[in-house]
Amino acid sequence: MTKPHLVCSYEHAKTFLVNAQQMATNLKKLRALAAEEVEATLAALPAPLQKAARKLPITFERRPSRTMIADGVEPDTLGLFLGPEFAEEHATDCMLPPRIVLYLENVWDAAEGDEEAFRHEIRTTLLHELGHYLGLDEDDLLARGLE
């Protein structure tokens, strides 16, 4: 049985590596911008809410995973709150702590590559997901301009 082999030119490999390096650099930049905006957003919250929000892990991912998409998460989702709501945190059998995930490449796409729009979307998405943590549903969030 012969094994298939990959024929790849030097130029093709070089282009692939350059693209991979650019993606890594862009993701690093998006993480830095998002971290700045998350910190500014949390700092602007009222003290009691800020204290609760700072305990909540906020993570950055490129996009939802294939598994999450298979489980019903839309591929273009900007952020997601996972876990029990604040009021139910200690009254649940859920083994995983609550957390917020921000999908940076989706936010960047929604912002159409504009840095200020990206920051605005990070802030809005974070506040939206914090709202879910606090027990607000989509209608409550819409009424607050956090759709």
C-alpha cells in the first residue's frame, strides 16, 4: 500500500507560513484591544456590580468551536454566557463555574475591521453577556440597548 504524499512548493509553504504569522499577530492584537476594553467596561460599572463582574472569568476565543456549532451555537456568535446565573450560582449542581466567552474574530468581522467599532462591539457584547449572568433575558437586554 502506498502512502499519499503532499507536494508543496517552497512559495506555497512560504505563503502559508506568512498567512499563519499574520493571523497570529492579528489575534494577538485583537486580544490586547479586547482586554483593554473589557477592563475599561468593568471599571465603569457601579461598585457592587463591578465586584460581582470581576469574579466572572472572561475568556477570548477566535470563533465558536465545531462542537459548539453542532450543539446549536451560531457560527457568527459574538459572545456567550455559560453556566449558572448569579442568583442560582450556589443553588445548582452545575460543576462548571459561570463564564463569558468573547469570540474575537466574529466581533472583528461585525466591526468590519474598524478598531473603534471593534471596541464598541466588545463593550456591548460584554454588557449583554453580563446581563445574562444577572438573569436578564433577550427582551430585557433589547430594552436596554444591548441587543
